Amino acid sequence: MQKQLVLTILADDQPGVVEQIASIIINHKGNWTQSSMSRLGGKFAGILLADINSQNDSSLQEALLNLNNQGIKVTIESALATKAKEQKTIQIEIVANDRSGIIGEISTLCANKNINLESLESCCESAPMSASMLFRAHASVRLPAGMSDNQLRALLEELSSDLMVEIIN
């Protein structure tokens, strides 16, 4: 019987971290099916989904947890079954003048309106022709049943007069 595991990884950024994890999964006859990984502040952080035969599950988990001895912290959770819902997932780009608390404002609005942030990548960069900083974010959001793209855009743009939202199809 197949089982899905969600693995989170945190380590000092160095070559070979992904290779070590991939080798362990392969050696236990598992399959790396999906992942998102990044380097931030000198650390390597990742989350991945792996399929594993239930017979190999215990030995895979033990091998992954032994990576702690090498400075690679791995946490393991069983994946939850997803429920099919009549909800729409869309991609959005957000640009605004950077200010403290902008992620909190966006995430609070989403939580209060039952909008699920499925993924979020953000950065700050110098604004062209100005010394100010711009906040940029790309997000994948799942809208609640009955909410339109335009309603989402209007809700987000109400957060501040300089916030712009683009819906990507």
C-alpha cells in the first residue's frame, strides 16, 4: 500500500543537501513527487511530498531522521487526503510600496475571507527611478465558492491606495 509523506527540511546552505535526501528516498524505493525549496539567510529550506510503500515507511523515516546528525533537520508528517471542493485556484501578483506588516495585512484579509494562501513568494527591491523599496509577491490562492477574481482584487486593493493586484491566467 502506498503512503504519502510531507517532509520539511532545514539546514545550513551547502552543496549536497538535496542529493542526500533524494538518495535516501531512492534507496528506500520511494518517489519524490513534488517540492518547493529555497535558500534564505544562509539556510536551505524545503518542503517535499514523497510516495513510499508502507513496508519501507519506517526505515525511510529512520534514515531521514538520522540526517539530523549531519545538521540536516527533517520533519515528517503523513499527507492529508485532499477533499474535492468547488473552489477556484488562481495566481496573483501584488506590488506595493514596502512597509512593515504588509504580509500580515494580506494574510489576515485572506484568513478572514476564507481565502486559502496555497503558496506565497515575496521580496523587496529598489523601485525604479526612486530610492524607495517595493514589495512584490506572487501567490497561489484558493478562493471560496462564489468569490470572483475581481472581488479578490478589490478586497486586496482596499488594503492601501498603492497596492496593485494582477490576476494571472
